[in-house]
Amino acid sequence: MSFFKKLKEKFTGNDEKEEVSDKYKEGLAKTRGSFSGKINDLIARYRKVDEDFFEDLEEILISADVGMATVMDLIDELKMEVKRQNIKDSEQVREVISEKLVEIYYGDETAQEVEQLNLKDGELSVVLFVGVNGVGKTTTIGKLAHKLTQEGKKVVLAAGDTFRAGAIEQLEIWGERVGVEVIKHSAGSDPAAVIYDGVQAAKSRQADVLLCDTAGRLQNKVNLMNELSKVKRVIEREIPGAPHEVLLVLDATTGQNAMSQAKTFQEATDVTGIVLTKLDGTAKGGIVLAIRNELHIPVKFVGLGEKMTDLQSFDAQAFVYGLFSDMLEEVNE
Amino acid sequence: MAFEGLADRLQNTIQRIKGKGKVTEQDVKEMTREVRLALLEADVNFKVVKDFVARVKERAIGQEVMESLTPGQQVIKVVKEELTALMGGEQSKIAVADRPPTIIMMVGLQGAGKTTTTGKLANLLRKKYNRNPMLVAADVYRPAAINQLETLGKQLSMPVFSLGTDRDPVDIANQAIEKAKADHNDYVIIDTAGRLHVDGDLMQELKQIKTDVAPDEIFLVVDAMTGQDAVNVAESFNEQLELTGVILTKLDGDTRGGAALSIKAVTEKPIKFAGMGEKLDELEVFHPERMASRILGMGDVLSLIEKAQDNIDEKRAKELEEKMRSASFTFDDFLEQMSQVRNMGPLEDLLGMLPGANKMKGLKNVQFDEKQISHVEAIIQSMTKKERQDPSVMNASRKKRIAKGSGRTVSEVNRLLKQFDEMKKMMKQMTNMQKGKKGKKGKGFNFPFM
């Protein structure tokens, strides 16, 4: 069975899955339009698979922010595959491209569990949010609080961004919207102290999940990164095994700097997962490939819009399905 | 690996070519390939890179190289000229309306830093141009956005106009202008909500504000870390609103900021300001010419000196400049200057502006924090006069005494001594560069690393 058919089969004839993939299709309309559109274009332009073809393909991938290192690896592998299968016609190479992309995407970890949020049943789980300025940490916490509350969990938020003007108020508004308690200190106070109080409050209220906000910081500010490590240590000290998740929030429009962000934040706080925000607005998503490929940090959530319900658990297969659904439909015809 | 700066990358290639007496077509090819990779890794849009590389190649392979006595220099010259051309020529000024108030509209994607930049820009207008701005909270969508602007207004003691979140942003903007006229504010800065360039309804709202208030400036605020999509964002905002300029934020991060090149290339709108930190005075006038130099690793001595002038009076700035260039300074000077330099902003920034600083071993990854500077001060203050004048007398027992006196460890003392040494070396290099410039006057082009 062809690769596309396999993928297609996974997402049709199953209502729940179809719903998920529809959300992705919708949210990724722009990403898909430009990405697979470009690949289709490429294939239409070239009859033969030659050097020029690969050069153009390279550009398509670069324009999706995939990153040079990953692009070069991918092109090399594709060239080998084309040689091995003795492909001459560009039509045939379409499937090989998609297959390779998915392969890079999954890497060795095909297990679905890596994409699940690691939450403990019946005891307090702590999730720490980190990231640079303006990626959408506070908004993501609001959305996730909503999601978890819908699942019947008792959630407490800790307003650890004591630096940016209006950040505490922003989280408070989310707290009101979702109907969860927000633990806060005044602006300018020590974030570690806020988080400490958050942990104590969450314990005494027997909450299921504590979501900790932190101030955005550029990863090259050493003292700010140290401050973040300290916040994490406070959580570790108060609850053994916590934080259960450290989520790095990344803006999908970010270019190659996302890799530097992932690396530095990983060093400072042992990032366990990524939330990719603003994916609805960008024609990209390629950075996900690069991060999975180079850093092996799984993407756990994707922000696909501005509404409270627009945070989706990351489903790599649905993502790929969304990305390639135009091609899939063509195959079906 | 991939995080080599554009400057490092180009300099590596330059080093290779430098030794040769003649640059072959193959060399140029190799070099332009490096340029291409470096620019792509720096997030410069691939189309922009393509054009750029083609232009460099054409010019470099042509006559210019053949006629040159030092071909390496010629190639760099071409790269630098093209880069400068791409970045735009002279810096541009902020508009002043014939009849006040001058109206500025801030637009951009979510999280680019519009609200923070609104505060910074207002601060700059007051501090540098002696203006009296009013801020307008027209972001009614993001929770607490108005609150954020009001907090900034309070910090700056500046008026913030808001009508809460239930009103139409177009209304808010219109009423704000009336209020500004009545209150004699000569600048009005309208902070709008972040939006996607593909969001038709929200873009329509911006167009309506534009039609109603007829702003003198429409600034697109762009995150310097933006990837390939920066081109589409800038193009789309520009098409729909006819931008007058761009403000680049978060440039104090370790991003290589290729977005700046791309945006300039596709919109042909000047980048007017750059956000260089989280504090309200960390917005700087953007200097395209200097940015191109900085990309090439030639440092930014001009920015450095300007920074000094902003914070210390001219006479002292001159002294400082002289001392930095003479490289003849002691720990005493170091101590004295440290307090002045501290007023100029984070030391890493200053180092980044020094030519070749990113190539210097031991300096490349030096990180400073304010606490460390106090430690350094303590260590120097624990030295005797003789030690400060001539660090070469230092021995184990002296170091031990200094460590004890300052409450630091011997290894910290050692580290400082080493850093001081590196610093002197760096200054020597700057001096040489100066001499070189004077010596070869008339010959025109000269690079510190050649």
C-alpha cells in the first residue's frame, strides 16, 4: 500500500480522528496551501529529476524555515533514494519527498506517548512554562487551563511573570475566563517566591495541576536564565519529581533562532516539550522538523488560533495529514 | 556549528582567501557559497539571498578583482557595498507634522513588542527630541493590554488615553486625537492590537483608523528573530497600509537578524529604530550603514561612542575614547571607566560593537552580569597601587592577599587578570586599526583584519 493511502486510511472512517484532522486541516490551511502547493508546482515544472530540481526543492524547504542542516540532510537522503529506486520521473518523487519528511519528523521515536502531557493521577502535577518574549506563554497557559478544566481537573495558575507590565493582570483575566484561581504577588517581586507560594497553594487546595507562568527572556541573558533555573529548583525542592513538564513556548514564525532558544532553555531548565504557537498565521511549520530532528524534543501542543479552544494536543500524524491533504486527495482521485 | 555569526562565517572565508595573491573564479564561487549559507542561516529570505549573491558574483568575478592588487579586499568590498545597499543608505528621521500633533500608528503581529515599543518610543521622543507624547491604548483584544500600556505610562509619567475594552478601536483613535489637541500633546502614539497579516477583518480595522486619523508615521513592529515569513508579513502590511517605517525588536538577543535585510529589500521602507533591551530607554536609532559593518565583523565604534556621549558629557566621552584607543591604561583607569561604562548599558553590548571582538579567543563567550562587575571592583580595590599600575608583579601570595581582601577566590582574581590582558590586546588592535587608516590614507579601502 502506498504511503499516502496508509495515512489517509488512518484518518478516515473514524469520527474522532476525522475531527482532529479537520481542526488541523483548518488551522494549517495557509501552511498547507503554500507548502504542498509549492511542491506540486515544482513537480509540474520539472519532468526530470535533476540537479536543478533538487536545488529548487532545497529552496522550498528553506523558505519553510526548515533550517540548513536539516535541509541538506534531507536532500542528500532524497538523492540517494532516487538513485536507489532509479526514479527519473518527477511525479514519482512526490511520494518519496513526503515519506522522507515524515521520517525526519518522527525520527526514532514513533511512540505516541512522547506527545502526551506527563500528568500524575491523584497528585499534584506542576507544569513550568518558559520562552522568549512575546511567544504567547500567558495565552497558552490560559488555553491549557481551559482544556484541563474541561477534562475535569482542578487547576491553579501561578503568575510568575512579575516583570512585564500588565502580565499579572493578563493571567488574572484568563483565570476569570476559565474559572481557576491565580496565585500572584505584586509586580517586580521575586518570581521564585511567587512559584513557591503557588506550589503551597496548589498543595493545600489539593489541585491536580499547577501551571507556572514566567517572564519572557532572551536566551542570551545569562542572569535571567539563572533566575529561571532557580525557579525550577524551587519547584524541585518542594515536590519530588516536579516539575513534571517544562514546556518551551515557541513562536512558529521564528526562524533559525528557535534552535538556539530550544538549546539554551533546555540547558537551563531541561525542557520536556514544546508548544508551537501562532501556527495558524504562518506559512511555515518547518521549524518543527528541524527541532525534532536535531534536538529530539517532542512538540506537545500547537496553537492554531486565538480562541480559548484553539490549543491542540500535538498529533504528528494529523499534522502531516493536514500538511499533505491536498496531495492525499489528488492521490485518491 | 550552525550558530556562527555572519561575521565569523565571512571572516573564515576571508582568512582563506586573504593569503592568496590572486582570487580565482573558483575562490569567488566558494566565497559566495559561504555568503549564501551564512545569509540563509541568518534567516535572510532566500529570494533576497539569491539576488544578493548573484550581484556579488557578477561584480566580484568581473574586472574589479582582476585589476586589484589585493583581491581579497576587493571581494569584501563588494560584499560590504552590496550589503550596505541592501540595508539602505542613510538613517532616516522621524516625521514631524506641520500642525501638531504628529500621529504615529504602531502595527504588527502578536507578540512582536508593539506595546513595549510604544512606551520606549514615547520615552525616546521626550528624551532625545524634547517632545510631549500621549499614548493611546487601542488594543482592546488582548487581555490586559490596556493595563500594560497604562503601567508603562505611569512609569514614564506620560498620559495614556483609553476607553476600556468595550469600544471600537477606530473610535478610541479618533477621540484620542481630539484629546491630544486639547491637551497640547505634540505626538500621539497609537498602540494597536497584534494581528495576522492575513486576517481580513482586523486589517480592515487598521485601514479605517488610518483613513480617520491620517497618521504621519505607520511603523511595522517586527521581531528580529522572525524567519523566512518576515517577507510576507512586511509585504502584506505594506500593501494594505503603506508603512512609513519599520522598528526591529529584540535585537539584543543572539539572533542574526536576517529579517532586517529581507524586510528592507522587499518593502524598501527604512528600518528606523531597534529595540535593544527590556528597559524603557533601550530603543535606539537604527543605523543601516553601521549594521552592515557589524555584520561583516568590523565593529561599531561609532555606536559605542554615541552611547558614551548620551550618558557622559562630551569632554569625558572624548577622554574615554582616547583612553580606549591608546591602550595604555592601568587597573586604576579600568576602575574609573567601569563606572562610566556601566552607565552606557550592558557590557556584552559594548563588546559586541568593538571590531574583531567576536573573533578574540576568550572574549567571544565572556558573559557579564552586574554582580560580577561589583566583584571585579572589589578585586581591583584590594590591589596595591603598584599592582594596579603594573599587573606583571603579580605572584601567588599577592593574588592570595587580593582574594582575601575582596572576599573572592584566587581563581576569580586570575580570571580578571586574564580578561584585563585580553582587553588590552583588543585595544591594541583598535589602535593599530586607527594607525592603519591614517597610514594608508588615499588608498581608500582598508580592513582591520587584513
